[in-house]
Amino acid sequence: MAFCRTIAALATAVQLQGTQPVPALDSARLIADLSALAADSMEGRRIATPGGARARAYLLRAFTRIGLAPVRDSFPAPFVAKTRAAELTGVNLVGMIRGTKHADRYLVVSAHYDHLGVRNGVIYNGADDNASGTAAVLAMAQWFKSHPPENSVIFALFDGEETGLLGAKAFLEKPPVPIERIVANVNLDMVSRNVKGELYASGASPFPVMKPLLDSIAAIAPVKLLLGHDTGVGESNWIQQSDQGPFDTKKIPFVYFGVEDHPDYHKPGDKVEHIEPGFYYRCVQTIAEFVRRLDLALDRVAAVRVGH
């Protein structure tokens, strides 16, 4: 409850000041969704586990509450993936808000909802990784439902990211819409805590068309937005380290939002009480404003997409 009061007070202050040209999101719902997904009852949300299924049921109710439309017949999109250890059945969740001007052109906003599960009897709750990104996608879907986009926006929650980006790969192997109609991807993974107050955006180096938009957001963002982690080799290049990777492989322009690793990354300490509510809310506002501006500028990105 303390988190809810803190983030709600912050949202109210921003709205009263009227100084930040960023969307006013439902702060109480944002933190409630994160808390529910990172609860012990979800058992770490590992792919193909009862905890993962419980998280999925929660998210399906959220899709219905928000009023998203299925892209095909229903929100769940099951897939089967083979790993070195086993053959796993995962389930992506895919909903949509249809565009008012370009209904047959798509922007994908994504996050993975799975985490590491239970190891040696210890629950890895994954509050930042990636209940934070998942709850943020829900918050943005709710906002765009009341502020319809010009292009159709697909809200995709991927399963099996922690096991090798399985859900994102399955989504692009059998896309719910013609793949040439998917113009861009905005992916969120870990956006709720950073001791420096820094949020990174990756993607402007491989897709320079994104840089002017990101620069414009950095100038007004209520957090310190930095561009990077999208060049070179090794751990410092994040392109293939989360679900934006398969989009990049398909030459689909992307921007990935996330924070640098913290001491609780992939550890049991990644719990709700360690997120930073004010920073989290401001991050999600920043990303929502980027998605809003990207939607309005999608013609330029589409031209680049055709060029590939």
C-alpha cells in the first residue's frame, strides 16, 4: 500500500504541475499489476509451470478489462520450442488497438512476462525482470485505449524470454499479421529501478531513423534517458539480450528500453519492495510518450522498413 500511495502522489503532482508533456497513466493500477505479477503465488512465472499459467490468467483478465481486441481468434498464442534440455510449450499473449488512420500497419509494444521460477526451493519473483515491463505494457495499453493511435498497436507479452527469447522468436516465425506490415517494435525489459535514475534506450545505432525521436524524448523526459548499449560485441551490446533481438534479426526497426543490471538481477532479491516507485512511474511515462510520438512519425520508419 505504501508503494501505491507514493506513486499515486507523484502522478497527482505531475498532473497538477502540468509541466511534463508526457501521458498521465494510471499509477495505482501500474503498481498493483507489478505487485500481483511478482507475488509469491506466481512462483517466479517460469515458462511451462503452474506459476506461469497463473500469471497468464491474470494478464488475460487485464487484456479483457482494458478492452483490447484479439489480433486473431483469441489472446493466447501457444507455441512449442525445443531447447537443449527439453521441448517446452509456451504461450504468448497478443492483443491490439486498431489504428484510426492506418489500421493495416502495425507497431508492436512488447515485454516478457516469464521469469526464472523456483530454484532450490527459493522463489525468484522477478519484480524488475520483468513484471515491471509487463505492467508497463498494460498501463500503456490502457492509456492508448482512451487515446486511439493512428496506426494499429499490438501489445505482445512474450513467454520464454529467459529460456532463449522463445516467445519473441515464435511470434515472428508465425506472426499474427503479415510480417511486412510490422513497422517497428518497442520492447521493455527491467524499467523500475536504477540508483543513478538512468533509463537506457537502445536501437538508434542500428536504426538511425529512431534517433531524432529519442533525442526529442530525452529533452523532455522526467528521467535521465540515455542512448546506447547497441554497438560493439559482448555484454555491453544489448540487442540480442532481450526480445527486441528477433525483431532486429528480421530487420524490423526497434527501440529497447531498460536499465543496467543491478545487484538483484537474476537473484531472489528482485522483489517488489526493491523497486523505486517514482523512478518506475516516470520511466513508463517516458516510454509511453515515445510510443505516442513514434505512432505519429511511423511513415518515416515505414520507409526505412521497406528499404530493408
